[in-house]
Amino acid sequence: MADNLPISLCMIAKNEEAFLDASLKSVKSVLGFDDIIVVDTGSEDRTKDIALENGAEVFDFVWCEDFSAARNFATEKARNDWILALDADEIITSFNGNELKSFIKDKHYSIGAIKIISPPEKNATNISRFYNKKYYQWDGNIHEQLVPVSTHEKNIVPLHIIADHYGYTPEVKESKGKFERNLRMLEAALAKDSNDPYILAQLGKCYYVNGGDLLRACEYFEKALSKDENPRLEYVYITVEYYGYSLLNTGQYEKALELVIKYSEYYNNKVDYRFLSAHVFQNNGLFQEAVEYYESCIGVDTFDPQGMTSFLSYYNIGVILECVGMIEDAIAVYKSCGDYEPALARLAEIDT
């Protein structure tokens, strides 16, 4: 446990009794916070009682269709300058206390990005959540982002804090109507500025993650990226990645190839992007390039619940080798996939 760190946990919540207790206990068990702020936006269940039982200070906030206003209100109530912002349906599973101590000592002008894992697919995303309130505040009514409060440059540093996010499992999304709520708020924001690339990107993400309408998602992603935003911005990378997979999953392979080539100079240092690129090359019949990119992913030392750095890359190499008739080599690669079921199925098929 990382004791006595000058960090406040800030959380906004509404009707979150299903996960709130586990979320708060996960924070207290690994980080030992003594300042927990829960801002309630109108719960009708036991959310506030659960927060109080876990030692949180609870404040009421009249919901005004603005997540940043609620998050900034929570920040104002915090006793410490360093803030960890979590959602009530996020449960911390891993952290590095020494890293946090060093970050607090040396990185006042930086934002810490934590890794959010979304079951059941185990999709992983780095999201800015750790910051010093003297230097950053929240902006945007939905899919809010941290922005500098003065003229210093925004800098984001990955941290070893990992949390499972349960709020967008199919059951929770349906019960809370999150897709409809998010869509309504994003469309309202877009009505104020139809050329805002961030809102366009978030609308695409909304359809990609929540609505499942990948063609509609592609339309918004394409519009967002047409604004020539700085590729170094955090949301631009996420947009490119989601757009790439949307294009693949809708059979737009040539467009996906143009996309990954265009942004390769900015993102080829990221294993996630190299894996996406390999998948794009594979679907365009560029097998040699695909194998090289998959091989560049294997063994990379990073948190990888999806298997990009191990069995998933091996499996795709095996598929390519089968396609070009190199059956013995394919068998050897499939055997490197461990107990990955698709690879076992291919081995069983080849043996017969």
C-alpha cells in the first residue's frame, strides 16, 4: 500500500450501488487515501450510503448535462492538490506506489494516464486521470478532457495504474441507457460547433463502442481526422485506432491501409498501432509486411490482456503461413499460441 501520499480521490456518481463499494475498497486497499470525494448527481439508490460507509465525503451536485462541471466541483472539494479521478464503476487491480511517489515529486506539469480495461473483451485504453489541480482542470460537457489552467504545455505520462471498467458491459449499458444519454449530449455539443474535431471523434467512439454502428462511426471518425488535428494529442491516436478497426470490420481494407500508412510516422513506436497495422496489411494481402509487424509485437514488455504481444500475433502469423501453403511452419507457430482456442482448432483441422 502507498501510505500517506498527498492524493485525493475524486468521483462523480449516480445510481452506482452495483460497483461503488468494490471501487472504493480497491482504492483504499492499494492506495490508502484518506481524502475521498464523491459528488452525487441525483442517486435514487444506496450510492450515497455506500460512499459514506467507505469514509468518503459526499456532496450533492445538481446535474446540468456537463461532466466537466461535476468533476471540477469535486476537485474544488478535495483537500490535496494531486487528484486521481475514477468512475464509480472502475475497480483498481494494479498500481506502482514508488512510481506514484516519483511522479508527485517531479511531474507537477504532467498528467498521469492510467490504463482502463473494459471487460469482457479486455480492450485496454490509456486515459488521463491523475493530475495536479493547480495546473489542470476539466473541459467539455461529455468525454471531458484535462486542459492546462495556464499557458504551460500539456504533457501526458503513462502510469502503472490499472483499473477494470464495468460500466459499458452490455447489461449495464442497457439498464442505464448510457448510449442514448451520451449520444444526446454529444449531439447537443456538436450543434454548438459542427466542426469541433474532438466532439466528432467522440460521436464516432460512441457509435463504435456503444451503438455498434460501425459505418456511422466511420463517418464521424473521418470527419474528425479531416480537421488535421495534432497527431500527438491523446484523443487523435485513439480516434485513428478506432477508425482503423472500424474500417477493417466493415471491409474497407484499402482505406484502412491509407490510414495506417499516413499515421505510421507518429505511432509506429506503439505496439497497439503496429498490431493494427499488421492486421491491415494482412487484409490487404501484404503478407510479408504483416508478418514483420506481428513479429515486432511479440515479446514487447507491456500490459497486454488481449495477447497482441504473444498468442494473438503468433496466431495471425500462422494464418498467413497457411494461406501461402507453408503448412509445417504454420503448425510450429500455432503451437506457440498455448491454449488459444482458435489456434488449437487450426491444429486439429490441419492434423485431419
